[in-house]
Amino acid sequence: MRLRVEFTTEPFDLEEAPAHAVAAREVIQKAQLDAVDVGPFGNTAEGGADAVLTAVAALLRDSLEAGATRVSLQVNVVREET
């Protein structure tokens, strides 16, 4: 099964990326995921279910430890083309 995760961390800082946002992005960029898209207001990545779920756990842990007060995320199943 393939999954897509979309996430943001708060509080926002329009001047520079806060430590919690950097921590979350580093987790996603280091994970064994495909189609990683990191942006200022939202981030997405796709991959196998085990890889995505492992990355989400690390993302939550690391971003909260780095000062995030809220992490919003959505995980969707990516339908395989037949």
C-alpha cells in the first residue's frame, strides 16, 4: 500500500523557518520516501505504508521536541493505477 502524507507545523514564522519546521522537513527528506515536496506552508511526501508511518512518528516526535505547538497532518491511501 502507498500512502501520501501532508503536514504543517505551528507556530508559523514568515521571516524564517522555525526549528520545529526544519526538524519536520529533515525527517521527511531523510526518510525513504518518494515525491517529497517541501514548501513554506505545507509539505507532502509519498511512499510505502511502513516508510510513511515510520516517518510520521519521527516527524511528530522531532517537531514537538523542537517547539511545535501544533502539527496538522493528513494521511491518504494512494490508489494504484491498473
